[in-house]
Amino acid sequence: MTANAQPEVYEEAARDRLAFWEKMARRLEWAQQWDTVLEWELPYAKWFVGGKLNASVNCVDRHVAAGRGDKVAFHWIGDGERDRRDVTYADLHRQVCQAANALLDLGVQAGDQIAIYMPMIPETVVAMLACARIGAPHTVVFCGFSAEALRSRILDCGCRVVITVDGQFRRGSSAPVKPIVDDALTACPDVRRVLVVRRTGNDVAWTAGRDRWWHEVVDEQSVQHEAQAFDAEHPLYIMYTSGTTAKPKGILHTTGGYLTHVSATHHYVFDLKPETDVYWCAADIAWVTGHSYIVYGPLANGATSILYEGTPHPGDKDRWWKLIEHHKVTILYTAPTTIRTLMKWGAEELEPYDLSSLRILGSVGEPINPEAWIWYHTHVGGSRAPVVDTWWQTETGGIMITPLPGISEAKPGAAMQSFPGVSADVVDNEGKPVPNGSGGFLVLTEPWPGMLRGIWGDDQQYRDTYWSRFKGAYFAGDGAKKDEDGDLWLLGRVDDVMNVSGHRISTTEIEHALVGHPSVAEAAVVGASDATTGQAIVAFVTVRSHVADEVANGERFAEELRNHVAAVIGPIAKPRQVIITPELPKTRSGKIMRRLLRDIADGRELGDVTTLLDATVTDLIRERMADRAEEREG
Ligand code: PRX
């Protein structure tokens, strides 16, 4: 079968970038054609200006109208063995129409923001599409985030409605979710409605007048809903992500350009053949990877996907391989951290299974080390399936740098080349492109359809964060190099953002959480190298004078602080280690020297220490780290 991408696609896009993106936009169904492809007033882009479309019609209705209603959109596999459900495009259509009607009944209008705090179940997709259908931007919050994290997002976004579940299943046991929402809402006076999907059936507290069961409100609705077309630039969703400040930023995505970008990249990068492929993106829907490559991209392309509620865990090491064999999965898209975990468990776990259906393997979220790349290609892909290492960000909306299967030569660890129509470059400190064989900062030099349209409620931060470092270009915050052939290698963040298991976590946000603890005076957080998670969170903390030495130096106190961070932000932000120290290494002007702490955390020789105020501090911290390591091993 011929590949979707032919070598000419690069030339075509290079000849006329905008014409290429117009052609990609025509893969969608528009209620009204656009007049202008791009209006660009740096740093503000508008794509497909004057065009109108409905995202949910593009993801659902048009496939049903084309006679593909019986095609499975999602093979949903829940956490427990007994939970399985196939959702066809016709099912999705009915449910999305009902949910859209229900939201309208609850008083939601186009332009109202809605928070979705739900696990990996089909209703989460339905809720997102129902919001999109009526023009209500959604903000999906990862179900592992704390009440405080949820509350801050609801408040920042100005949500009036929350859609959630009673509880969720994780590794066979149920965990409450609605109580977390109740807690968050104690200080969100504008939230008028909470729609609750019954997932676990556990008892939950109920606020009369505010809380409604999904099955009572949604199931009784008409299965028809006439969708209105929205402006191409109508907000589709807001996704919060960590930056270098303590407060997560709300990244705004709009409709026409975003849908064009994610559907085009999904088509070419994964070489998707909707009639025959079974596609599995193993991210959580709540991250941008889930939005773009579980929901909007694949559904716009009419794909059949796996929607899997669980994550790999040591009690069930071969679960993934069983699923791939059973569903004859052809395309797998996951993060290097997962690949490294599966690699650690060994190839013998997958040997009993027939994985020959796999024909394309994707990687996303962090640099993939060549060893993991080769293992993935050799053992999972049978040395046959190409690996596409895709670089992009919450802000870019869709894939930006990637090989294309069938065209690009593969180099283990390299994301290779800009996607057609995308212009990435590597520049030096002054913003000049570096020659082949050199490293620098990754920038994007032309606007692209899926780009963020701003930071919700903070235009200045939008300009400062992305558009002020290099004149005329978008600064991604990543280091990169061009090899001798001009191919791109991503080298990780160059700012205070860590990447832990493919999750973006801000050092400042964790420091903020730590100093919120009554016993903590100061905190400095760094990302240390970790063989499985890529980076691991290590926190260095000084305590307030009222804390006795015996308490501060005990392992129980460090544990308390780790749990404190998990409670404030969520378990994904829990530090691997908290080291209590009498002082932090500082410069004479009082700045904490994080660079030295990173060296200590990685067990490296210290770099330049000439500006350090008190050199004994670093020796002491090193001793503490060594003691803790011994305790952990002992
Ligand atoms: O540092 C880069 C890393 O993940 C960051 C974006 O994180 P987030 O917005 O959470 O989106 C993750 C999923 C798209 C980037 O700034 N990153 C992402 N993909 C890669 C990567 N680093 C290296 N190689 C990649 N393929």
C-alpha cells in the first residue's frame, strides 16, 4: 500500500506553505469557506479567516453521513477486565447530540467555559465533543490533580460548569473523584452546575440544585442536534500547562487551524489508513497528546482507536502486548518513559505475543534515548515498523518536527525534520541560525495553523514567554542541535521546566508548594537525571527555626514534605527526594545556585563555584544526599 506521504509533499509545502495548509484544511468539512488563509501580525495569527465549521461535526457527523456510522471509533478497555465497550461513530453521534442538548438545557451558551475532570472513559470524549458542538470551550483537567490544582484552573478559566465522575478505577481499586471536585468548589462561587457520570457507583455527597447525574440529564435528551458552525477562530479549548512561573498557564487553541493541523499531521505522520488501521495513542486524554491524537486528530480522520483506561504496571507486565495482539493494533504512539519501563521488564514479556500487526511506532513527550529507540524498533516493531519521534508542545497544538514513514531515513534519537509547512530552526544566543553540526535554541520562524492563540487572560505573558527571546520567532524553551546532515535532535528544556515521565512540571510550582508548608523556610527544586522517568524531582529544603533538628533530619519529615507536594499539586509532582539542609548554596547577591544543586543531584563534579558565598554548604548537602541514598538502599 502506498504511503500517505510521498517525498514531493516537502517540495509542495516549501513551494507554497499557505497553499499546502489550505489543501490540508480542505480535508475538513466547512460550512463556509475562508476568505484569507492567514492574517499574521506578529505574534498574533488568525487562520482561515472568514471560514466557519463545527469541530464535532467534523469528528463525528460527517463520517456517519458518509455511511461509516457502524465503524468503531473507540475500542474502550476499562481498568478492570470486565469493562469493555465498543463505541461506533453512530454511537458517538447519538451521545454527543444528547450531551450537547443536555448542556444547552443546563443553560450553557456558546462562549461559556466548561471544566472536565474525568478519567479515560468514553464519556470524557463525548463531553469534549458536546462542548465543541455548542461552542463552549472546554478545559480538561487531569484526574490525578489535586482539589487545589483543579480549583485554580476553574477560577483562572472562569468555568461555570464542571463535568466529572463519582470515582475512578486505578489498578483494580476505586478512588473517589467527586469529593475532590466538591473540595475544589468550596471556593468557586461561579460554578452553577456539576454533571456527574456514574463510574464506580460509590456513594457521593450531593449538593442539591447544583449537582446532576449525567445519566438522568443526558439519557433523556433527543439524539438529534442541529450543529451550528462557528468561526474558524472560535476558541475550542484551554489547556493548562506548567511554565517557569508558579502558576500554570492556560494555552488557548481555536477551531479551524487546530483541526487542520492535527488531522493533517495524524494522516501523514502515522500514515493512517482509516479502513484498516487500529490506532492506539496511550496518552491520557487530559494532556495535549490526548486532545490532539486521541480525540480531535483521529476522529477527524475517521480512525478506529483504542481507548485504554489503565497504565502499565508491574502486576500486569504483558497487558499491553495482549491488547495489541487481541485488537491487531497497527499504530502505537507512546512516551519514552513508558518504553523504558517496558524495556526494563524485558523482551521476554512480549515474546509470547504476536505483534506483527504493528506497522508504525510513535514516540512523544521527551527526548528518546537511542537505546530505548532501538529496543522499541527491534522488539516491539520487529525491526520492521519505523519509529517516528515526534517533537511538539501543548502550545504548538500538533506535531511540528518528525520523520515521515516511508520517506525519512531513521536515526535513533533524532526527531529529524520540520513537518511540511512548518519552519523550525536552531539559533545561537543572538538568534542567528547555527550551521550544521552545532547546537542552540529551537525556534519556529513562521506561524502554523495549530499554534496557540494566546495565554488565557495574560497577553503580556504570551508575548514575554514565547516572542521576546528572539526577534520575530517563537521560542520553544528547548535546546536542539543540527547534525551534519541538517537533521534535528532535541536536547530537552533550557528553562526551569522539568520533564518527568513526559509530564511537564515547573520547578517553581513545586517550590511554591513546599514553602506553603508551615515548617519550610526555603526550597529549591531541580530535575535530576533518571534512567526511567527521564528526569526526577529533587527538592532541597531549609526549615523554619521552630522545627527541632531531630524532626527536620528524620526520614518521616522528608516523607511528609513529599506527601505535602502530592496533596497540593497531585501525585505526579511528588519529589523523588527531599533533602533537608541548614542552608542553600547562594551567590553573594543571595541567588540560589540551582546549577550546583543539579550537579549534586546528578552526582557530578561541581561546576564553577567562584561566585558561591559559602563553599561548605555544598559539601554538607552532598553528605546529606549520600546518607539518604544509603538509607534508601539499606
Ligand atoms: O521539552 C519538549 C518535550 O516536551 C515539551 C512539551 O511538553 P508538553 O507541552 O507537555 O507536550 C508534551 C507532548 C507534546 C517540549 O518543550 N518534548 C516533547 N516531545 C519531544 C520532546 N522532547 C524531545 N523529543 C520529543 N519528541
